[in-house]
Amino acid sequence: MISLASPAAESGATKREFKDAADAASSVGADSAKRQRREGTVDPSEESDVTIHPGADDGSHPRELPQTPAHQVRIARNLETNKYIYPPITSAQTTNAKMYLKHYGLQKFLDAFLPQELNSMYIHFLIRLLGFEVKDPELLEKVSELLEPADAADPGESNITYVSNDDPLEKRSVVRLIKDLQKAINKVLSTRVRLTSFYTVDHFTERLKTAKNILVLTGAGVSTSLGIPDFRSSQGFYSRVKHLGLDDPQDVFNLDIFMQDPSIFYNIAHMVLPPDNIYSPLHSFIKMLQDKGKLLRNYTQNIDNLESYAGVDADKLVQCHGSFATASCTTCHWQMPGSHIFENIRKMELPLCPYCYQKRREYFPTVTDANRGVDRRPSPYINATVPKSYGVLKPDITFFGEALPSKFHKTIRKDITKCDLLICIGTSLKVAPVSEIVNMIPAHVPQILINRDPVNHAEFDLNLLGYCDDVAALVAQKCDWDIPHKKWAELKDKKFNYEELDKGTYQVRAEVEPERTEEEK
């Protein structure tokens, strides 16, 4: 087994040693990762230290039995420059490698693709073959320096060798590469493969008409048409709070920081405060599925509670990250309707619990108290031990560091077994465990993405890219259904174009009507 002290990390190693080392390396952080998933604090795009390689296949080719490669990987080394030459990687080869790994398992995969004697360059090549690349810039630079430039002249057969020499990387980099390969392998094994018979808009509408248990997963993109910002786009919420000087913009939703100083959250909370009783056509599209007896559940990552305004029943709705619907005292846990603190939020004031208010004034006297000559100076001990959040009301939003609502865990287990269609709308699927739902659904169940941008770390059978309201209107038109929304009158006859960008991926746009001439007016 390769360890930090093992000579195998400094010289050519066997395939068995690399596999043992990869297994050992992956087990180190397993418990921590599982704990983070339970707490809902893992971003799957950050969980892996490898990124999707630009030349990687998207998995949309027909599903067939993978082919065993004609020969194991052979990496050449230029004897003149001492640099390595990788074989070219095509998208078809990436697809086949992924399928081979999923179909035959890790051991047969390694046996089929790797030679018996190898060095760390084979590990990096395998990461690329699976469609990924190392994220660590320092490690990537070290590996890149060992590779022959793509535009280099052909050295000729007489100037190359295929014999593995001493490993060109130091042992620390080798171990890191092994960990990255294990993460890439785990990513492939945990990600679904697209269905071969479901990839068009017509496939979607036909299934919509027959489906009886549709699971809808929604994110911030379903509310942006109402002026509510999403979180991660260039114009999103997190980009607007950089002025606060936080190490990470997400810290505005960090429970520990809120408990230390709730004013940070309340200085920006008005930016995500939901509007009063308005909702988008997309919200009404979900309500329409409910009215037709097709909605199994709507799992929403949004905190604006607009699904309720649209009429989605409480038993059909799981607010995975909580909502503004209620607020609770951080000290005594007294709960009240969230709307009662909206005025405080708009004024950027701390909403205080009436039951803890008097005690809080003793701990934190105001300027007004001092002006009145009231001596409310607490002891230094109390000042040091009482948090600033004492007696402060907090919206029942799930902050980073808090467990998801129990309803999520109670319903998701049975819902994934009953679901016959999954529709993900307006979400980048960045935060676990909600983002993991797509990989929990049975493999035969079609999955559709409706979003402005593609989600590259998931494998949807159909991607409908565009504004969520436009896509919902297009689908309703093709099903000959009416969306129960005041804007449906104008959307019903609106024309939409959907252009196929790739198999299973369409760009949806509203058709721009030509300007009328003066005579037509």
C-alpha cells in the first residue's frame, strides 16, 4: 500500500498499490462528508477537488454495453525532452470509460485500462479519461509541466519510450492525485446515466399526461421574474453582499455568525424578503399539477413561501430550507407568524421577543436608557457570556449549520420510491442533501431540468434552458392545459421557439413579434 513514507510514492508503482492507496485516502474524510450532508452544508460542486474536463462527454449517447479497450493505456515519454505524451481522449472514449466503470466495477475497470507497472501520470490521465480535471492549481501546474505541449512536433517512434521510470512527482503530489482519482471514480459511480429513449420536448409532454406522482424540485430561479434575486448568479444575492466584508458571502446565513451578531443578517434581510401574496406563472404551473392530481410533492429550496401563496397545499410542499412563514426566538424558542417581523426587516431593525425583551435590556442597555440616567451597566462577566442574539427573533430559515426540517427526512424516503417523473426547476443544485435527490431517484424515472443555465454536475434526460415562466407556458400549451395565473391570458397564445443545442438539450425563447407599421397600428 502506498503511504506518505512508501517508496512506491517516489518510484514506479503497481496497479494494486495505487488501488489500495486510493481506498485508504478516500476513507479519511468519509465520516466528515457524511456529517456535512446530514447538516445540509455540502456544496457538491466543492465536495470534489476535480472539475469536469472541457472535452468530457455529457453522457447523452445511447446506453449500450461498454466496450473493453483494445489495449491498456500506454503513455509515451519523449526521450529528448523527458516529457510525457498522453493519448488523445474523445468524448466517446470518456462515455465508454464511465459506462465500463459503472457496469463492471472498480477492479475490472482498473484491470482493463491500466498496465501492471505505472506511475502517477497514469493516474492523472485516468482522471481526464473519466471527464474530470484536477482543481488544485499548484498540482495541475506541476503535472502540466511534465506534459509535452499539444502543438509539439512528433518526436518519432525512435525517440519515445513506454517504460515507466521513477515517478516524476514527489510523494505528496502522488497521494493527492490518488485522492482526486478516487473522488472522480466516486462521482461517476454516484451519478445516474441518461435514458436513451427520453430526450425530446414531446417525450416530456407525453409523460406529463400519464404521470401520476410527479416530484418537483424548485430553486431561486422560479422567483426571479418577480424581482427576487437568485443567490449564485453574477447579479444574485451573494454578489450583492460582498460589501459586508465577510470571508464568504454565504456567511450571512451562517448560524454561528448570526448568534454572535444578528445585525449582519438583518442589514441585508430586506433584500430577500418575499413580496406580499404574489407568485409567478411557474408557481401556478406547480399548482396546476396538483389540481390535476399529478403532484406527488414539491421540494423547494426557496425561503420566500410563494408556493403557499400560489395554493400548493401544505401536505404537498416541503420547504427544505425553511421559510419566512414563521419566526422563533433564539433564546426561549417562542414562535410567531413571520409576517409580524417584516416591518422590522424592512427597517433593518432587530426584531425582539416580547418575553425576553426585559432581560435583554438589562444585558444590553440602550443609549436611551443612558440618557434617562438609568444605570443598566451589566457586569463584565455577563457582557462576555451573553450573545448579542439574546432575545432576537430569527426567521425559521435553515441556516448553514442547522439540520433540515424533519419533514424533509420523513417524506423523501417514500417519495423517491413512488416518483414516476422528476422535474428540477430554477436550481443549480449546489447544496446537499437536496442536491442529492437527483441521484436517489430510481434509474428508470425520467429527469427534466428547467433552468436558465445547464447544470453540468447532473445528468438530466432533458434540459430545457430558458426563463422558467416561458418554459412552463410552452409545456402547458403543448399539453393543452391552462395555467391558473392572471398572466395566462397573454402567455396562452404567445409563441415560443425551442432550438435543439444537443441531444436532450433545448434553448427555449419567446418569439419576438415584429414591430407593427403605422398603417397596422
